[in-house]
Amino acid sequence: MQQAPTPSPLDTNALGLQLFESSPDCLKLLSNEGHIVAMNRNGICAMEIDDFSRFAGVLWQTFWPQDSQAAVEAALAQARAGGTGQFKAYCPTAQGAPRWWEVMVTAVHDEGGRLRNLLAVSRDVTAAHEAGAERERLLREVQAANARLADVFNQTPAFMAVFNGPGHVIELTNARYQLLVGQRTVIGQPVRRALPEVEGQGFFELLDTVYRTGEPFTGTDMPVMLQRQPDAPLEQRFIDLVFTALRDADGAITGILVHGVDQTERKLAELGLYESRERFAKLVAQASTGVVEMDPQGRITLANQKYCDMLGYTEAELVGMNVAEVTAPGSLPETLAGLAGLADGGRGFVIDKYYLRKDGSLAPATSSVNALRSPCGDFLGLVAIVLDTADSRQAAEKLRASEERYRTLFESMDQGFAIIDMLFDAAGKPADYRFLEMNAMFEQHTGLVDATGKTARELVPDLDDFWFDTYGRVALSGEAVRFESGAPAMGRWFEVYATRIGGAGSHKVALLFSDITARKQVEDQLRRLAADLAEADRRKTEFLATLAHELRNPLAPIRSGLGVLRLSGDNPAALLKVREMMERQVGHMVHLIDDLLDVARISGGKLELKRERASLKAILASAVETSAPLIEAARHRLDLDLPAADFLVDADVTRIAQVVANLLNNAAKYTPAGGRIGLALRADAGMAVIAVTDTGVGIPADSLSSVFDMFKQVDRHMGRAQGGLGIGLSLVRRLVEMHGGTVVAASGGAGEGSRFEVRLPLAPDGGMAGAPGSAGSAGTFPGQGLRILVVDDNVDAALTLAMILEAIGHTTQVAHDGVAALDAATGFMPQVAFLDIGMPGLNGYETASAMRRMPGLERITLVALTGWGTESDRLRSSDAGFDHHLTKPAQLAAVQDLLAGLA
């Protein structure tokens, strides 16, 4: 009988090593004391470690920030004790990249069960941590928005409620709604259960209709019976009401928003006024004058005793008779015409007429006839007040009509109106005034409530004397005035017409006025806007003129250099001088354009900082190197005051060097030849302080506050050593602020020099400074040249680039539009193509896409060569299939480096 072969023994060491290296997490084998013994490949990659030997034997705790080391120590101690130590903490990579880790530490025992090593497993949870932080931020924003909405909901002067679902469950109410329903507990209840007394009044049916159809409902002066107190009788309220459907994100109706205004007080006032008028009519019927009431057909329904006495009838005899039967024939046509006019909606009238007495005699009288109408305006009949003295009756009617017209005008005008009584002191000086009467618009225009009977000083204690003096002069002189004036104590502006009421000796003044505060504010705002626009236009004009000047400055020597080239022939010395001059002037133009692009990127929020831990002294050295030619050309002395210790900052090295170089260039420009410029560095309260001083022309005090504004330059009479667009200091401030710092300028005035101080946050203690990188230059292209297609609709630009490429050993062909480029590529089969983007016909993007699809050119290297250099432009060229993106004018070194990388 054969036996199965015995399996080979398992190599646990090999298996353990394989598991250690294949883990996707960062695994570290530690000594019992916590020193790093080994780290897997994924861990070295995750921690961005270039050379692990630098970290072997290092105490693991030192990797972690100070505030995390207690958690690290606790986890190690727990693992040594036989447990599993766990924690979550922040720890940057060796290159300074921020990372969050979930860490588990366990013990590794030998075959005898003794503690041999510690194993730390770190998992990168940065994305989850940041997502959680973002969720918390969004939650806080939503909570803040909900709080604002709740404030608006609760503070609105209208009653509001939210009903949920087809059962109209009351989900939310404000204080006004609670006041309307008597402060009862309604939240969470269907409205039919919460307000049972409303059943049968039609409101629940309206809610059902709105929920079913989604169409809003609006009602005004709607009566509703509510039980506003427990066990109390129903109370009638009048409300303006709106039901609006609420929808979810899919458009489905989920509830109803109820809002409106309780108009009960206004409605009751209207009804009270109507009842008052009816009572007044009845009182008149009891007066000593004759009063007769008729139905719409003119039949007498009521006559007072005086009227009966005038005509010689009893009331029983008169009731049922038509008014035509008691009217003399000569007065009948006019009487009937007046009654018909009232029936057709006409106004009341007064008529001198003759009545026909029972005995056949005529009774002269003056009758005042008016229509009786319902609150809705329906014609109910007539009432006539009859006087046996025509003259007195006519006078009374005229007075009544005059008063009615006055009251109608008084209450219907949009302007505020008031009658005041001026109060004078013992010396006859205006001291105050009392409000006697005002219209409904008075409160809206003044903000004063319940002013009737009160004095101005009671209502507005700090009201200035102008108002008392002005109205006092009107009361004493009788001369009307019209004026506009502000009342600071009331926070308003008024347009006023004031005139005296009554003759000499009257102290009453009528005021017709309007609140013109909003108009005055608009006028002030328009004046400020006009001034701002004028200033902006002035700066724009000055900037354009300066830009033209600054561009002409380098163009002039370039044009002259071209003339020298034509005249000098092959003179090497002349060619060298002209080339050096042209390179300087082109560099100057590129610097101007780069500054403009930087300002545009910052203003558009498209400039991204490339932060790294860097030496501030190295940055200052780079800036000094950049500015040295300008400083040396003006024979300035540069004094450096740098500490022995270096300072580290987390910053974009290029941008901070640009900031300091701009300040040094500014000092060189505005300092007369042979001056002194200082550059100092120190630390202050966690900030690095960089100071640039000069002995130049200084800055006037009135210019210090605006020296960092866009296109702002010190006045021209102070001179400009080498010009500028007025954007350098603005760029300095914006770049410094993007780094979380500040910059300030100081000067003793004209001729006293200036001092610019930049403050930047120092890197946190304990951070590791990355070793400064060295950018190697690709140099000239080695080896065999490439076939390069140059495509640009600018003929000179294309030919110039082709000449440069041929000069460094490449074979070129030139095309000036997209179609010609595709034709040339068919036969030339280029390895590299430089494509301009903005070309007629096919643009650069379309040409690149078409070229990618051509047989044999699938692996061609495409380089976008354009004047557009923002991050979005680079992304668009990458999406279109370009491998590289160069901004015009491309530097020769950049072109050489790019081509060398393709070798």
C-alpha cells in the first residue's frame, strides 16, 4: 500500500515576510523600545520616504506631532502588556504631506512566548477624515440656515403654519398663529382634531383642494369662528388667508404652508363705523327736523313726528304713500330725477321744493336726500331730512359737503398730513408744538405712534430747534414755507409744506410732508458711485497710458537693434551687443506681462500656491539675486541684516521670492543713484518679519493708505527711476495675504525714504524642513535631432521658432493654419508638433485632435504654444490631447529642456 507523499514543512518566516510586504497598509516592525526595525514597501511609499536607511533605528514616536505622542506611548504600552493598542492621529509624511492614520500596535512573540518585537499597522484614513470634516461643516451651514429661516418664520408679523400630508398634520407654527388659535397645543395633531370648531366652515375643504390640485388659495376678510379660550363661546375673527402647496425635490406635494393676517380689529372697526352711521341716522330721525325714509321705489316706510306735522298727516297715513303723492307738481320732475340718480349709484342731493300738504296747501322746504346702502354698496332706499327754512338748510348742507370733502381728501392722500398747535414760552419764543390731528399716513412717514394730543418733545426729546423755529415763524407771520431738511433725532429726511390755519393770532399750522429718506440715501449712494467710477476711470486711463509707455520703452531699443543688425552686416561684436540688448528688453516685456497675468489669476481666484517647507534665508537669497542687476545698475548699496539661525516657512517659494524681489526692485526704482537699500529678517511672536528699507524719495502721508491699491503709483513729480504699471505692490499684498501674512508701508514723507514690512507665519515647531531640491537643466538636446512641425498663424513667430530649433540640431517644417498643418504632417511625419491655439479655420485644439487620429502619428508629442497660461487653459489643452503647454514667449531653455526630455 502506497502512502501519500509527506508535505513539505511550512516556511513561516517566508510566509510572514510575504504577508508583511504585500499588506496595503503601512507596516512597521519596531523594537521593544519603539525603534524602527523594518518597514514594508507600501509603508515607505505611503510615508513618501526616499531613503529608508535614514529612518532605520529612529524612535517611532518622533515621527508624530507633540500632541499625538501620548496616544502613541499608550498604544505601545498596551501592546507590550499583551493587548492591542489603537489610536487615530495626524502625522505628515516625510515630504510634509498632511495625513491622518488609524494605527494598531500588537506584540510579536518568539516560539517561547517571549516579547520579541512590536508590529505597528497604520492605515491612511485622510480622505475619510477630510470627508467627515466636510460633512460637519456642511451640517453646521445647514443648521445655521435653518436657524435663520426659523427666526424669519417666528418673527414675521403674519401668522404662519406648516401642515404635513393629506391629513394636514400641524408640523410648525409661529407665535402669531398660536395667538390666533388661543395658545392651544396643536403641534403634531391633524388640523381637524386640533381645531374641531372650524369643521363646516369650508376651510378644511379648501385645504383638501389645495393639497389635491397644487393650486394656491387666497382669501380676504374671511370670517372664521374660533374657540380661543377653553370652555369659552366661539369668537368670530376676520382673516386674510393664503394656502400654498409645499413640494419635495421630485415635485410631489407634501404639505401646505398657511399664512395670513388677522384683520379682525380692522373689520370690527369698519362694522362699528357702519353701525355708528345707522345709529346716527336714527338719532336724526328723532330730531326737530323732518325726517322721512323711503324704500327703493320711493314708498314711505318711516316718518318722524316733525315730518308728519309739516304735511298734516299721521305716520300711519304716510307709511305706504309714494313720495310723489306728497310732492307739489312743480317740484315733482326734479324730485323724481334726484331719486332715480340715487338709485343708480349717484350721490345724495339737496333740493329746494314744495311739499303738498293733506289740505292741498304747499309747504316750502329744503330736503337733504341720501341713499341708504349696505356695507357692500347695495341700494336699500332713501332718507330725507326736511327743513322748513330753506336758507338755513342750504347752509347746513354746504357745510356737511365741505366737511365730507375735507375728510375724504385728508384720509386718501399718500403724503403725511398733520395739524399742530405751536407752544411759545414766556418770552414768545417757539418752545414746542402739540399734534392735534393727523391722517393715516402720518405714522408711516414719521414712525410716530399715537401722537394725537402729545408734543413733539415728548415723542422726540432730541429734536433739533430748526423745526420749532421754522413752524413758529409760520404761525407768527402767516407766511407758508416749503423746504427739505433732515431730522437726525428721527433718522429721517422730510420734504415739508407748512402753512398757518386761521387768521392772525392763530397758532395752528397745517403740515403736508413726505418722508424722503430713501431718496436722499439713493442720491448719496449715486454721488459715491459717481465718484468711485470717476476714480476708476481715471486709474484705468492712467494705467493704459502707462502700459503703452512701458511697452514702448523696450520696443524702441528692439526696433533700433533691428536697424543696427541691418547696418552692421556680419559684425560679431555688434551682433552680440544687439542680442544682449534685445534679450534684456524682451525679458522686461515678459516681466510686465507676467505681473499682469498674476494679478488676473489672483483676482479670478485661479492662482494656486505650491506650498512647501522652505528656508526663508534661501528665499531671500533668490530674491536678492533676481534684483541685483537693477540695484547694481543704479550703484545702490545693499545692506543685509540676517540672523545666524535660519527660519522655516510653509510657503510657495517662487511667490515669496517674487514678493521680496518686487519690494527690492521698488526700492531701487524710487531711490536716487548711489542710495542705500536694506533687507532685514527677524522673528516676532511666531511670525517671520522681512523688512525692506531705502533712502529714496519716500511716500507722502496721504498716499500711504492707498500705496497697495491696483494701478496706484506715487505722484509723478516724485520721479520714477525705471517706470512700472502700478501693480507690483498690489501683487505683493495679495500674495502675502494668500500666505496668511500682512504687509505694511511706512515713510517719514517726501525725501525721507520708505520701509516695507512683510510678516509671514513661521512653520510649526517640530516640522522637518525638506531638503532643497536642485533643478537640473536639460541643456542642449543631445543625440540625433527630431522632426518637428511648427504651426502658428503668426508667420514671424513660426519662422523664428523653426530657426531656433534648426540651430540646435532639429529638422523642422512650418505651417500657418490647421489645415496646412495636417497636410504637412502627412508627408513630414513629425515626432513633435508645436501648435498655436488661436488659429483661423481649425484652431489648435481641433488640429491636435485630428493629428492624433492620423495613421503613424498616434505617439506624436504635441506641445501647445499660446499666450494663455492659466490653470484652466492648461487643463483644457491637456483634455484636448496635448502633452505639454508652453506660454508665449517660450524661453529657449524651456524648449530645450522639453525636447531633451523626449530623447
